[in-house]
Amino acid sequence: KFSLAFEGLLAFASKSLGTLLSGVARLREDRDLAQVLRLVLQLGNLLNEATAYGNARGFSIENLTQLSAIKSTDSSLTLLEFLVERVHSKAPHCLKFLDGLSEIEAASTVGVSDISRCLKEIDDGLAMVALECAEVKKVSPEDAFLEVMGGFCEKASAKTSELQSSFKDVQKSLIALCEWFGEDFATFDERTFLGYFVTFYRSFLKASKEYQAMSAAQARAGGAARAASPRSPT
């Protein structure tokens, strides 16, 4: 019966909306991420300064997934490795942007269409209960079913209204997110879009760990070399 399924539907929709809203807010409000993305643009323009692609004012978010495939002119570094090295050496405080990975990963699993279907199922269920109440009232106006289900519908409708309001907030946030990153909302898919960021975060995190390991190895090698070198007599 719908009255038994309602709480589960409500919990799913509420959790999904909160998860998606949290991920969107993280991308919009993370200043460290914004600085890293500006650096991506600067480095891309540096690599393309002698081409028609130089001096770009922006880039597609999808390009963040391709940084490891773009190499410097001497092929010694990929753009991702260059970016990681630059962030570690010039703006290490920006590494905090990686703290948002879990939020964005969670948000990337949520689909607006899934939430919309859930809300429709709730609306249809409440309409069905209201219809049942109307039919019972015709036959037995004093039936206890009316009191029980009437109270359920009143509380459920109030909770559903709150969900509908939150759903509108999420839709507005997604539109604002598209405008913020210069994407076309007409072709926007939130899972794909957030997935680009998840891929970028994971790739950056992996390259960052490799950079730190290499730096530590070089420091150890340098220390060993200094320890092995003969000291000049005093």
C-alpha cells in the first residue's frame, strides 16, 4: 500500500536532493577549485600560444578529462603533470580542493530524472489515496479509514510540498551551475557533467601522489649523496 511505501520514497527523494545540492554547491563555491581551473586555462594557453587555440577565455569542462593525454612540446610532461607540479610548487593551499571529491562523487550518482519520477510516484499515490477516501465517504461517511488516511494525506502532502520546493531549488542550482561554467543547459546532463569533475579529481589525486612520491625519493637521494660526499678538512 502507498501509505507504507511513502516514507521510503520520501527518504530517497530527500537524500537525493540533498546529495545533489551539496555537490553543486561545492563546485560553485570552492575557491581553491576555481584557482586550479584558472591555472588549467593559463597552462593551456601557454601550450597553445603559437596556435589558433591560444589566448582562450575558457574551456569545456569535458577537457578536464583529457589533461593526461596532452603533452608538452618536448613530450616530457603531460598537461596534468605540469598542472600538479605547478599547484604543489606555487599554490599548495589549493590542494584542499581535493577534499570535495567525495561530495562530487556522491552527487554524480544522482539523476534529476530519478528524483522527478519519485516525486511523480508520490503525487500519484496521494491522488489515489484521496480518490479512495472519496469513494469510502460516499458509502460510509463514518468509516475509521477516513480519519486515518485523511490524517496521513494531510501530513504527506505537507512533506511533499517541501520536497517539491527543494526540487525547484536544485533545478535552479543546476541552471546556475551551467551558466557559471559556460555550459549549454539545453544539452546538459548532470551525471555526465559531474562525472567529468570526478574523473579530473581522481586523475589529479593520483598524479599528486606520484609527484609527492617522486619528490620524496629525490630528496632522499640528494640527502644520501651529500652524506656520501667527502668533507673538506677544516
